[in-house]
Amino acid sequence: MLKKLVPRMQVNTIYDIDLNELWKQGKRGIITDLDNTLVGAKAPLATPELIDWLKVVGQIGFQVVIVSNNNKPRVSRFAEPLSLPFIYRAKKPTSAAFQKAMHLMKLGPEETVVIGDQMMTDVLGGNRMGLYTILVLPIERRDEGFFTKVVNRSLEKAALTWMRK
Ligand SMILES: [Mg+2]
């Protein structure tokens, strides 16, 4: 269980990801979390910086699907202006949404990257499916609910401590 919480890569922000290196490794699709990964949980729309980044992602050739546990109004309002496919109420870490996203991209697990800010949902879900998982620092921790903050974070701390050993 603990092993499955450990991401393949850890970065501060999505902008620190070496996209060309991932492409070289044969990755072709990105399943990304929304809240606190692409923008803060209270930010309804993409920032100009994110729009530029998505442009680069597309130019390299990656497909992108937003997979979020949040509700339809939140996810559609964010994703539709970007013309990105999205899955809401994804119930991460369960596998169905990850499978659906790969199906949308017509890609297999070995070609697919998962980006997210939570080990208990994004990383655990991706690892269980054999995807390449990238953990980012949450953009705004203060916007998260009590459960996420206290329970998930302490589990993350435990897993990261275990990882360093
Ligand atoms: Mg998140």
C-alpha cells in the first residue's frame, strides 16, 4: 500500500516537468488533476501561464485529459474554454476514470502520465494502473477541506519519510 503512494517523480509545479524527456521516454498522454494541480481550488479558470503551458504540451504532441473528483459545474467551466476533454466525479483513486481517460486518448498505461497534487487519489490511482505518476506541490493548501489537510497530508508525510529511507 505505502509503495503505491510513492510517485515516480516529484516536482514543485507542472512547469518544472521536463516534457521533452517524457516524450522521449515514449509518453504520449497526460491525465491531469485540476484543483491545486493546474490552478488553485478556488480559481475558476486557467491562468495565462497555464494556457501557454498547455499550448507547449499540445505542440510536443501530448494528449491531455482532465480527471477530477470535483463536480461537473466546476470541471466543465474550467475545461470547456480550453477545449480539453474532462472527467468529473472521477472517484480517484479507483481505476474507472483512469481507464476511461486512456480510452479517450487511445493510449495504454505505458504511454500515459498522471499529474496530481495528492498521493491518496492521483498517485495511488495512477500507480495502481501502472501509469507514470508525477506529484506536484498543491497550489493552495489553505483552500482544502479539513479531511484532506489532516488525514491525507499525514499519510503523505509518512510515505515520503519512508521513501527517503
Ligand atoms: Mg488536486
